[in-house]
Amino acid sequence: MKPATSQIAVVAPNLKRRLSGVTATIVRLVPLMARTMGVVATGPGLPPEVPHIPLARAATLPRDRWRVWHARRNTEMLLGLALRHVLRRRYRLLFTSASQRRHSGYTKWLIARMDGIIATSQKTAQYLEHPSTVILHGIDTDRFSPPADRAALRARLDLPAGRVIGCFGRIREQKGTDVFVEAMCRLLTAMPGVSAVVMGRATGPHEELLARLKAQVAAAGLSDRILFPPEVPVSQVAEWYQALDLFIAPQRWEGFGLTPLEAMACGVPTIATRVGAFEELILDGRTGRLIAPGDAAEMTDAARDLLSDPEALATMAEAARADMLSRFRLEREAEEIMAVYRDLLDNAPGGAA
């Protein structure tokens, strides 16, 4: 898609070819926002359904009006500054931060030069030294929705009969994959009607962790019940959530973390650690449970408690789906971001950039 120059009001750069959380955010949001506002992406490797322009065009847009440059990485903030102050493009600079740690001096310098800041959670906002607008991520609640027939779906995905617990995402210690496997080895030994699925990608040095976890599962005699299927395309992820009875997000550290939203939108209660934005996403005791990071024993106990009370689990599943519809629809996120765009454009200074 190549929008006309006169229609472009916002450029969202994605300066990273490899799939990341930022890329996924842009792929979700830009097509939705482009329906009502002139929002385009730019950068390498963007799928054709995302309205986008080449970087060269983003750098040479005419100076007939102000536009928004919406950065989500340091490199993108720096490029925005270069476009405005070196190439004299008329860009209002916006940065979205998901980080939950103290920023480096360099990052602080970049942030101080932005015209607007969005934080993806209240916790993230606490690490910013400038005013920000908090906008929680949303989820496509049409694509991520409860299944019509969970048993039939499990059979098609070749999953074991009985209840299924899932853990999806990159396989690494930061993500707590080892804690999940340890908890499942404990739990499944005591609950024979339960199986678990670990789905994600292990790259580089994390491949050794994956091999170690598989060996741990084999040593426990659980290789037929703790499964490690290959990562599936984004278009197929929803049905794997739909096959679950319970989802666990075991992260030791997280910037935001979309997996609990995706699970709960599918009507799957979620156990998550108290990291990232999880305390803002999960209503403890109503849509899921919150536990300490790195604690396999607490994770085991929480999963056992939920699976031992099918009626309470079903009530929690309904509450999880209802909360996603109420607070976390993707359309809500898009509207709140576009309100920031409009405010930046409405309050742009007169004259040349």
C-alpha cells in the first residue's frame, strides 16, 4: 500500500527486520489506524497489508505541513531528530516507551528532545523523567476469542486429552521458561489428567536451555505430557491459546507482555508473575492469579488450586474474556494513540520546522 503524500499525517518507523514486540505492535495498529487517519509505517520487512512508505520517501516528504514521527526505539528517535534538524522535515516527534528500568544518559537525552511521550503502563511511566500519556496495549478480540469446540480443536492440534496448560513466547531464562518447566514437572506428577505445552523459539545461546529443559522433562518421564511443538506463524497462534484451560506467563522480567492479553481474550485464565505490566493487566483472583517471579513452588500451587476447582475456573474464564472486551480492545488503543497524534498536530508551532 502506497498512500498519497497529501494523505500522510503520521509515520511510524520500524527499523528492525527481525520480528519483535515493536514490529508486532506496528503490524497490529497501523492498518487499523489507517482506516480513519493518514498513518503509515516505514522500514524493512513490513508485510504488504501494512500501509507503508520507503525510508527515502519518509525523509523527503514536503514541508507543506507538520506530520508525526512515532518512534519506539532509540535509533528511531535519533533518526527523527536528524530528519527534523538536519533535513529540515516538519516532524513532531513522539516516543513510546515500554521500558521498566532506569534509562541510560543517551536515552534520556533523546527522550528530552521529543514533543510527546507515551508509556505503555503506569510502571513504565514511573521511569520517565517527563510527563507522559499512559496507553495500555490492546488485543484483537475478534481474532483472539473463545473456541466453538475446544475438544475438537485439541484433537486437530494433536494435543493430549484432558486439561492443558500453556506457556508461549521466546524460550530463555529471562522469560522464565525454566521455572514453568520445573513447576509442570511437579504439578503433572500429582495430576495425571493434565498436560502442558511450551511453544516458542530458542535462538543462539538459548538453544542450550531448550535442550536442557527437554532432558529434564525426559528424566521425569513426562515427554508425552510436557510438549515442545515448533513455533507457529502469527496467524495460527490464536487457536493454540483457544486449546488451553490455563495459561502461565512465568517471566522474570518483562517490558509489557502481550501473551496474557491474548490468552484472556480467548477466555483462558492466566497465572502471571508480578513483573512488567502484568499487575495492570490481570485482576488477581478474578481473571487470573499473580505470583512472585522465579518461584516454581508458588506457580505449582496456583495452577493446582485453579485446576482443582472447575467451576471457579469457568467463572474466571468468563471474567477474563469480559475484561478484555471492556478494557483491552485494540480499537481502544488505536483511538487513544490517534488522540495523541491529533494533539501534537493541533499544537504544532507555526512557521518552518
